[in-house]
Amino acid sequence: MKTGWHERKVLVLGLSKSGISAAKYLNKHGADVYITESRERKDEDNKTIAELELLGINVEMGGHSDEFIKDSYIAVTSPGIPPESEIMKRLKEEKISVISEIELAYTQTQKPFIAITGTNGKTTTTALAAYILSKEFKAYPCGNYGVPPCDLLDGDVEIFVCEVSSFQLEYSNAFQPQISIWTNFTPDHISWHGSLENYFKAKAKIFKTPQEPAFSVLNAKDPKLLEFSKECDGTVFIFAGELGDNCCYEKNDAIYFKRDGKEEHIIDLKDCPLIGEHNYQNVMCAVIAAKLEGVSNENIKDAIMSFKVPEHRLEKFAQKDGIEFYNDSKATNPEASLVAIRSFNNEDVVLIAGGRDKNTDLKEFDEACKKHIKTIILIGEAADRFEENLKSDGFENIIRESSLQSAVDKAVELKPDVVLLSPACASFDMFSGYEERGRVFKDYVLSRL
């Protein structure tokens, strides 16, 4: 239910993209907004802060003062702040409720949300679902991909297609999507949530009462999610397996959709520009969402065929002298890299991997490399552990390089069919984030062509 914000004091935690979006929306609708940020102010913050203060939004950097916290009606948090942080403990003591920016947006509109969560595949699924739906609706990607949903509230939107992380869902206790999609589940963000069980619970909440969706969509190839589908509320759809009367699946080199037992052909795999089993699963998720909203099969197929993969996600961006170059910098854990590695069969593939280690198990990663990769070039802080594990599991064709650029040079020198950057690690040992890592990779490759 939409809140009247006139003269209510609202605390926004974090000078982030979502925090700024929430602050501007609340300010526009009459709230007295205070943004509090723990990090110290930087020169690049000056323009943003000046714009906010010109609107009458209060901003503090370098800590959370009592003046900003006291008498707040509610707090809207940026997704990076963990539940056990000091500021969250203080807000609990003050009995100030904390919500996510996504939940704020949900409470301010009657328009439906499609929520897409999962350890991997969220962004491609969100982008593709929004792209297909936009053929017949005013549907926009938002959340972790696209813009914060608060940016869209005062616009002409019919469907919010929202990528949601476990961080955001942790603080979303009233968010009730029309369609909830769970792409897959693998260990990640355990230190933030405190346990693997808490990580699962954060995502699971939008599939069960009291936040149950009209439709729950889950992965048949993920044993934990397939089992969980039996507990979900709303009408359950399964993808990546022909199970029951409501599903989307691959058969005879094509993707089919079934509702109430009636089967429909959607698209042949040869006409699908996204490669690899994981991308076929992303397509199936998007197909289910589009079919449930009533998009025609013709528009679904045409949209899939013209779709461009989001940057840094198994993105083919160059080809020269018989070598194809793929940027999969978004693969910041071994599980994410697995789906890229398994997309290539019977080809000479050089994999560039490494970065800041997340210390997750590498057994499955090593086995996939033995089957699909000819040469691995390791960089970054994780190189020692990755080399030790790969060799102990029988993979010997390993090269060490000191930089991403020298890794590209060595890869090209080997003249493979494919050069794949899929690091299986975070980027923060060498870059500001996976986006910078991917751009550096692409720019350097293109400079050589």
C-alpha cells in the first residue's frame, strides 16, 4: 500500500545507486530524507552530493550519526550492508524498520513485478525476459540489472522485470512478485548471510506464504530447487525438464512450453543466438515469464533471435584469424565459470582464469576443465591454489602470467579456436570490479586486432 511520505523522516543507508534512487523518489514525494554513508567522502562524490543537497536531501559521510538516525520513520538500505553490521544493530535497538529499495518500490505501485533470483544467470534472464515482454508491454529491466525500480515509479511502466539478489531479499519482507523465478542455487555470499542455510532462506521467501507469488518457476536440473518446488506456493512451473503439466524443456533440438498439459513449440536451438546449456535454461525462464503474461509465440521467437547478450556474460565480442574471443568476466566463482566452460565441445579452448579467491571447492571446476579446456592461463592472487588443485586432479597444461594483458598475448600466441576469459574469481586483486576487468580484456584484445 502506498505510503504518504509528507514530512516523514526517512533514513537511507548508503550513497549507492539504489540508495540515491530511493532518496530522490522519497524526496519528490514529500519525505524528509537523510542519506548516511560509512565510507569517507571522495572527490568523485562531490557532484552527486551537491545535486542531492540542492534537492534538500541531507547527506553525511564517514559514519552514522545519532542526529541522522533518531526519529526515523523507516530506513531504506543499500544491498551491501550485512544484517550483523553495527548500523543494523543500532537500528534494531531504536526499533526502526529496515527495508530494501526494491521493497520500497513494490509498495509504491500496483503494477506487477517479475522477480528473478539465483546464484548465476539472473542478469541474462532478466534482460531477455524484459526484452521479450517489451514486444507487447511497457516492461523494463530493473534491480541489480538496469535501473533501480524506484527510478521507474513515476514513469509509464506496465511490468517491472526485476533482478533481485539475496542481499536485497534479506530486507524484503512484504515484496510479493506476480512471478518468482529461481535460476539455480550454489554456495555463495555465505560470510554475508552467516550460513548457507540463511542464504537459501533469503531467496526462498518470495516463493512461500506470506510472500507467495501467483507463479513459482524453478530449475529441474538443480536437485535442491526441484525438491524445494514441492514446498512452493502459487502455480509451479519447472524449466529444463519435462516434468508435470506446467514446464519448459528442451526436446529434439528445440525448446517447448507446456501449460496444463498442452505442448507448444517455441524455437529451434539452431535459431537461438545464446549458446550453452545454461543459456538455454535462461531462455526457458524468459519463455515461461512471457507465456504467463500472454506474449505470442511469434513475438517470443523473434525477440530471442534478435537478443544481444548482456556485457561480460559469455559475450562473443571479436573474431580474428580463426580465434573467437569470449568475455565472461561476470563469472566471479567457479560455479559460474562451469557453465561457460561446458559450452564448448571439441574445440581448442584457452581459458584465462584467476583473481581474488573465494576459496570454494574446485573439484567440479577441475573436472570440467579436463573435459573442455586445452590450456589454462592463470593470473591473480588465486593462481597458486588453482594450479595446485588442477594438477592434483590431473590437469597439467597450465601457464602462469602476471597480468591480464600478458595472458591475452600468450593465449593468442597459442592460436586456439577460442580464448575465453571466465575467471572463477572475484576481480578486486587487480580491478575495481568484474566490469572493469571485462572492459580491460575487451579493449586489449580489440587493440591487437
